[in-house]
Amino acid sequence: MSSQGNNGFVVIKAKDNGVNVIGLTRGEDTRFHHIEKLDRGEVMIAQFTDHTSAIKVRGKAEILTAYGPVDTE
């Protein structure tokens, strides 16, 4: 794994049912490559990798990052 994606972990905790966590690809064409649906109270730990350049969260969730917590609205 290259140095650009080897330590970017995030924790996503769903505050409601039906929170979508979407992984987006790296490269010339950004595309969805993975989608998870979380229900209230479920937690997902995700990592940025050579293949994953972005993570999109839809729905009410708390996201814990190295830069601090983020709440979706």
C-alpha cells in the first residue's frame, strides 16, 4: 500500500436507520465501489486505501476522524 492511503481510518455510527456509507474510487474516473447500509446504533470502521479516495455518508450519523468528530445533519 502506498503512503497516500495507509492511515486514514474513520468510524461511522448511525443515529437513525438507513444510513448509507459509500466508498468512492481513486483515479481518473471517480465511481462508487462499495455501499453499506447501517441501522441505528450500528458502527462501521472504514479506511482510505489505494482504491478508496473518499467516503460519503448519507443520513444521520456521527463520524469520528483523526481531526475530530463530525455530525451529519
